[in-house]
Amino acid sequence: MEYRLDKNGEKISILGYGCMRFTTNGRGIDIDKAEKEILAAYERGVNYYDTAYVYPGSEAALGEILERNGIRDKVNIATKLPQYLVGSKAALDKYFDEELKRLRTDHVDYYLMHHMTAISQWDKLKNVGVREWIDEKKKSGQIRNIGFSYHGNSEDFIGILNAYDWDFCQIQYNYIDEHSQAGVEGLNAAAKKGVPVVIMEPLRGGKLVNLLPQKAKDLIKEQSSGYTAAEYGLRWLWNQEAVTCVLSGMNSIEMVEENCRIASEAKAGSLTAADLEVIERIKGIISQSELVGCTGCRYCMPCPKGVDIPALFRSYNTTAIESRQQARFEYAQTVGLRKDPAFATQCIECGKCEQHCPQNIPIRQKIKEADRVVRPLPYKIGINIARKILKVSK
């Protein structure tokens, strides 16, 4: 297993265990199966295990497995505060104490503010005393490293990154999300500040393996490297020095073995020019299925009325590559829950975006088309309800 360093110089396995996708049965999580998989990863050097308050049964299962095998203090637990449910300092303690109880531990090694999408969420937490609360927990040793997980655009990511002295952060990042959400811009901004970055969705929930176009699968089989589809995705991430740890929701022994094998070989800068060319060709094949030829360059931004054009087109293309349900959920969480609305319906058709688009996309026409698909009436209603429940401004 290869390791990289956190902000305090502690070794973190470059492969982390994502505990959101434990196998379930009729009674909930199949804990015996999960135990075998976690132990297989542990024996191969994985020392970072990621869960969250809102992952059903996950914290409790992880806590039980680590305790009954006597390895709690030999691994790092990462879990997350449901910041969207916090309205007072008392709530901070309520959720944290419940998590400690579930995890059967007296401390959390890596604690994250969960699902941040806008700087306004951090401002809300500051208003209930989160900075002082973090100081107290770090001083007592109950929290050893503090961070945040993020779904939103690169601008807001950098805003949150600069708003506090974070120990680490977590972003969605893979070779087709290179220029969406926090993206490579956010990754490099964190690296510049010396903030370690944990990666989630490295293979987009397995879609960069199972749902690749057949032409891409055939291309991979033709390569002399012998790399699998998963291997290209993981190695592309580990090739970047700014990536500290990559989470994988492993739910089979075979997956654990393959990912650990790759993580025992991958090093920053180790991919050849030929390897990187194959990945670019895979991206090109995927793009042939897209509905809009948007590269995410953001030359069309900023929109005078705040429309996030690249995020809309990214989700629209996802409807063709993956599924409409996935695309609509992604759009709702990354755009729908921001402090300032960024929907296509705000467009006044000034045309400034089209003047700067290198791809000559008829943006004014396409954003209307895309909005109808990714934000149909039920989703508009759902987003509005969620904004009110979570007290998103405007």
C-alpha cells in the first residue's frame, strides 16, 4: 500500500474505504459480509475508513466491526456532521455525541462538515458557534482533524477553503469531472494551501467501469498495459500529487483485492504519455454521447444573472451518459441548494455567454432545453421545499 501525508505528517493510505455502500439484506447492513471486506482491506494496509451520520446503519456497523476485531486505534475514522440539520450549538453536541456512541469510540480522527455547497452554510455554522466548538473538541482530543466535504462550484469551494484553517477537505473528482464541481481548480487551490484532499466518486459510483460505451471498453482491452477500466480511473487520480486519498465504496472481496493491488503500485507522476492519451480517448468516446459539446472551460462565466451554465450542461450531458434520475439529483444538490439561485430561468438572453464560448454553442437555446430535462416540475417543487427546510437564502 502506498501512503501520503496529512497536514500533521501522519501517513494516510492512498486508498480509503468508503462505507456508504455496504451490502444490505432484509435486516439492514450485512455486517458479517462487511466485516470480511473491511478486514481484507485492513490486512492490505488501508487505514482510512469514511462514513457519515446520514448513511443508514453505516457508523454503527463500522464501530462494531472495528471494536470486535480490536483495531479501532490502528485505523482512522472519518465521519461527518450533518451541518444542514444544525441550528444551534447544542445540536453540534447532540449529533457528535450520537456519532461517538454509534462508532464506539471517544474520538474521531477526521471530522467533516458534510455536503457543503455554498459559503453561506459556513456562515450559518459560525453564527451558532462552530469555530469555538471545533476549538474545544480539538483541544480535548475528541476531534483530531477538521475538514469539509463539498458539492458545488469551484468558486464557492475556494471561498470555503479560505474561510478557515482546515486540516483537510473532500471533493468529487474523476477524469470526467475534471472541470466540474470543485474540479482541478479546487484541487490545486487546496494543494497550494497545503490542505490534503480526499476524493469521493473516483469512478462515479462504478459508472466509469460498468457503463462505459462499448467502444471505450474495447479500447481498454487493446492496451498493452493490461489496465482495467477501474485501474485507469484510479491511476489517473493517484498520478496527481495533490490527491491524498481516494475513497472506494468496496462491497466485494474481489473489489478490495483489485483496488489494493493498484494502490500498492500507483505513484504520482507514474502514468506514461501513452496512458494519459488512452484516458483522453476514453473521454472523447464518452463525449460523443453528450447532448452539448461543453468542455467546462467556463469562458461563458460569469453570467450577469447568475446562471451556472457549465453545471447545467454537465447535468444535461449526464442524462445521456448515465441516467436522468442521477443527473437531476446531482443538479439539485450542486446547484439547487446554493444561497443564490443559478437556474436557466434567470436568463435574459443578453448573449454575452455565446460571444465567449470557444465551442460556439447556442447557449441561450440549449440552456432552456437542458433546464426542461434536468429540472422538471416535480424537481422544481422538491428543490424549493428543500431550500426552505434547509433555510437556504433567497
